[in-house]
Amino acid sequence: MNVEAPLERVIPVLERARVSYMLTGSVASSVHGTLRSTQDLDIVIEASLQQVQQMIREFQAADFYADEGQASTALANRSQFNVLDNVTGWKVDFIFSEESEYGLSALARRETINLGGLSVQIARAEDVVIAKLRWAKLGGSQRQIEDVAGVLNARKNELDSPYIEHWVKKLGLSEQWGKATSL
């Protein structure tokens, strides 16, 4: 997975716009667990309207397809929007952070790692597990469960199990957790 090229184009835009962010999704689960092929980035962000507008202008100037209306609507709805990198062919899904107890906790816990020589903020392994369990609950995806199992197997001695168990119980993820831990 050559994730470095799109990250080298996306992360500087976020930093110039002073947007709080964390890499999540399949790239994060690959970093923390088992490598899997993808050509999209999932990035949780916290941004104001002015920051979003600056991001969109910079993406458009750097040969990305980016729609300001879609981004503004996503901000208002606390949902997501995407941009397409015409240079690398990667899609970037920007997901506005949840204004919930869990959403605030996950963003606050993010960590900075070196990924291909680039300093990147990424969701901690425990929060990748929880996010993947939530996606599995929403869509019933076995792929999400397998990603969780990959993180658990790769990081089993490093994970904050009480943190995971707290959120599994609080967010009603016991069924998905059981499936992931049985793989």
C-alpha cells in the first residue's frame, strides 16, 4: 500500500488550515494491525467553516476534486464529505468528529507517528478497534470484524483493554466484539 503519496498531498493542507485531524479507517487498521489494500483515506476532522473553506480552496488549487457546498453541508450536519486526488487517484473521506463523549475522547487520544517520513496524527489502536466495531454494527461487515481481529492479534499485549471494554459496553458493541475476539 503506497499511502505516502496521498498523505504527502493531504496532510500539509490540513496543517496549513490548522485543522485538528486523525487518520482512521483501513489505513489506520493496517498501521496498527494487518495490512490490507485500499485506495482511500478516512480522516476525522474538527474544523470551522473558515477552515473548511480554506481546505477546499487549497485542494482545488492542488488538482483535487473538492466541492465546497458538499463540505459545508457535511459540517452543518456533522457528517462527511470527500475529495478526490486527481494526481494519485486516491479518495479522501473527511468525517467531522462526533460531539459525543466517545468522539471527543477518541480525537483527544490521537497520537503522532512517522509514516513514510511524514508526521501523521492517527487514531490510537483502541479507537480504531471501537470505530471498526461500530461500522460492523451499522453495516454487518465481516471485513470490519477482520480488521479488528488483525489489530487485536498484532497489538494484544499493548492495548488498553479496560478502555475498549468500557466503550464496547457503553456503545452496545458486545456482539461485534465477540465475533472479533473469536477470530
